[in-house]
Amino acid sequence: SVMAIVTCIIGLHFGHVLVHFK
């Protein structure tokens, strides 16, 4: 379950970075 949480956090961070770049 920890892996799922980590993946979710990474996904949120990546999405935020993409939004900032755009």
C-alpha cells in the first residue's frame, strides 16, 4: 500500500511541475 501512496505523491508532484511549466 505504501508503494501506491508514494506513486500518488510522485504523480501529484509531476502534475504540479507540468502545470508550472505550461
